[in-house]
Amino acid sequence: MASATYLFPSLSLLQSSSSSSSSSSSSSSSYSSYYPFSSNFVSISSSHIYNSKSNHFINNPLFRNSRNPRRLTCRAAEYKFPDPIPEFAEAETEKFRTHLLDKLSKKDDLFGDSVQEVVGICTEILSTFLHTEYGGPGTLLVIPFIDMADTLNERGLPGGPQAARAAVKWAQKHVDKDWKEWNGNNSR
């Protein structure tokens, strides 16, 4: 019996079956799903999709570019992002620290005497991310900014969400652009 993974487990009411009413080969894996909102029974094999409402087969678009219909290759997985550049991370961290200190110092009523500590925590988290995970455009994640807000809140410091928002706005505007400039000026 073939095993199936459902994208919407709550919608798939029928069990996975290896026998299908489709004319696909016996080595082909398939599963069937019933979608209650459409009153439509859909049977999907590795190379064809049978739609009982329209009563015809269509090619499975997930496998149209593959010679072996049982093999699915994700093109995004083939691209390797570059490794982080420590010199870039240092330079970008310093720009970030300067900007965030200037930005948060203007909100004295919110941060008070804690502005240096808030900036230090946010800078440390961004620096760690830039040194270990950031590999250029397309690799800027939201996780370090969530970590900033969570860490500030866990330590009882004021303005965690506001500091994280200021940090993410700056990063979205500058980090990828600065990376491109850095690599354009520092070509090897």
C-alpha cells in the first residue's frame, strides 16, 4: 500500500490506496482525496491527475519536466547561496548599531535609560545572524527580528516590539542592497 502525504490533512477523508481507477502503471504511486467543498473526487498518480467531475486525465504539472515521473527535483534546492562574509557582517553590524542607537534615542519616553542595553541585544542578535546565516539577497530571514522582540520581552526591557520593528525596517532597506554593493566593490 502506497503512503501519501496530504497538503490539507483535514480535507483528505479517504485513505491512501495503491489501486487507482486511473490507467497508470502498477509501479506508480497514487492517492485519492475527497474535497467536501467541491463535491469532486480527485485521484492523483505520479504522472497523471484524474478528475471525476470532468471525467478526464491531465498531466501532473509537478512531473512534466522530469524524465522519470517518480522523481521530483526542486530547482530551488539546486541553487547554493554563498557563505556569509565576516568582513561584511562586521561592517553591516556597525551601520546597524549606529542607526538603531540614533533611532531609539529619539524615543526617550519609551526606552528611558535602557536604550544602550536594548541596542546591544538587538545588535548582538543581528551580528550572529549575519556571521552565521546571511548569504546574500534571498537569505534575510524574519527569525532574528522575532528573537530580538522575544529576548527584550523576556528580560523585561521596554519597547521590544518597537525595537524589533525598527530593526527589521532598517534591514529590509539596507542589508541586501549593501551586500550587492559589497560584492560589486570587493570582486575577487
